[in-house]
Amino acid sequence: MKEKTFYICVDGVYIKDGKILLLKRAVAPFRGCWHLVGGHVEENETLKEALRREFKEETNLDVEVGEIIDGRIEKTLDRTKIVIAFEVTFAKGEIRLNSESEEYEWFTQIPFNCVYDYAKYLKKKRSPLKSSQNSSNRRLRGNHNL
């Protein structure tokens, strides 16, 4: 039996003027689905450093990272991801996407075709944003809370 690989990942929840920033994936996995800015934590990198790096790589934004909002575990056949979601408190720069994303949008309501039901994070922050997903189909993957 093949041994599973574990990854530590970060997500950034950036809300500006009551809208959340989401990117549409241009590559697999989840091509065509909306997601937060984030990714794997590299060796010798703190969680906040990783999120700042991912924001710069994916959006060209320089960000200030706040507190942890939540976490989840994503399991697949060959890997387990431990994803820590942080609040992004400030960003500067002009958004320019890299090749991982085909577009970005600021949402007042979480779209149906998301990698994860991000409204869960926003409820914890008492945001007015709501999910457009119904309770029986909240996720595209088998994600679990930490």
C-alpha cells in the first residue's frame, strides 16, 4: 500500500467593501472552480510567510495577514492536506493573475462552484456574505474540520 503524503497549506480570506476575493482555477485540480488565494507551505517558511508569498505569486498583491479563522483537512487517495485559513487584513498593489487562475472576482455571495464552502469562514467573522450552496451539496470534496 502506498504511503500518504501530508501537506500543510494556507488559505487567505480577503474581504474588501463587504466582498470576498476569489480566483477561478485555470488548472487541475478543480479547473473552473472558485477558490481562495493560498497553497502549500514551503520548508523553513512560517504559515503567514507562506500566505504572503502565495498572494504575491497568484495575485501580485502585498498583504498583511491577520489571525487564523479556521482549518480543515482534505483527504485524497494519495495525500492529506491540513489547510489553515487566515484573515487578510490589508492588501496593496494591482491584481495580476498568474497562470494558475483565469479570472478573479469580488463576491457578495459565495458561488456554487467553489472548491470549498467559504461561507463557513465568513460566518465566523460575522460577515453578511452567505453561501449560494444548498446544505446537501456544500463541498466539491470530502473536507473536514480540524
